Amino acid sequence: MVGFCWMVGWPYNPVTLYPMEMNVLGTRLESCSRDPLTGFMRDGLCKECPGDRGKHIVCAMMDETFLAFSAERGNDLTTPRPDLGFPGLRPGDKWCICLTRWIEAFQAGVAPKVDLKATHVTVLETVPMKILKDFALNDFINLN
């Protein structure tokens, strides 16, 4: 199966695990969401892609507070945009969001929960694991 990175126009194999397609736990990056279909490449994964200047690598669970926060900053995530293949999001949906938007929301006290299994390892270059664990959707009691 071959997909197409619609933003930069290069083919890729969505089944292949590239070397950097790891999550913040150091295991294989899992799908964030297939309904709605998320990821910069619309393959369900919050992975890096050439041309993704926003770094859509954080898998976040949408909630009313974050959706309002994002809209206030000019990124309305609730309105469908069929021309861009964007269904519009509701609370409870998981979506690959920009790393900088998650940090901005964290600093404002409105960061959404994060699926650590589906958040790309490179997030750790900017956000410490201790902070991510505080916002984890997953139950990781045994993590140090």
C-alpha cells in the first residue's frame, strides 16, 4: 500500500515503520485517530513529515476548553472544512495538534490530555516527560 503526503507531494508507505516513528515511551508510534482521520499525512499518525512546519506530532484529546482556546487564536478546529479533508472536531475526538499550540495551551493552563502512545518521540526535545505524564490519557502508573 502506498500513500501520498498531500502537503509536499511525495509518496510514502504508511505500513513501513521509519526509524524515527517512535512514541515518547520509546515504543512504536500508535495511531492517534482514524475517525476522524488525523495526522499531517492523514494516515492516523502524529509523525513528522517534510513540509509540516507546524509539527503536528502531539496526539491530544479534544475538550471544550482547548477547542475554544484554539479558536481564540485563529485556528477554529470545530468547523468542518471539506475542501481540506477536515471534518471539524468535537470534545472527545483525538487529533494530531501542533507542538507549539500544545505548549501555548499548557502555559495558559488549558492543555488537553495527551495520548503518549500516539505522540511522537521528538516532542521530548521540547517537553519533559514529567509534564507529559501529568497530561497522559493513558494509565502509566509504573513509569518513572
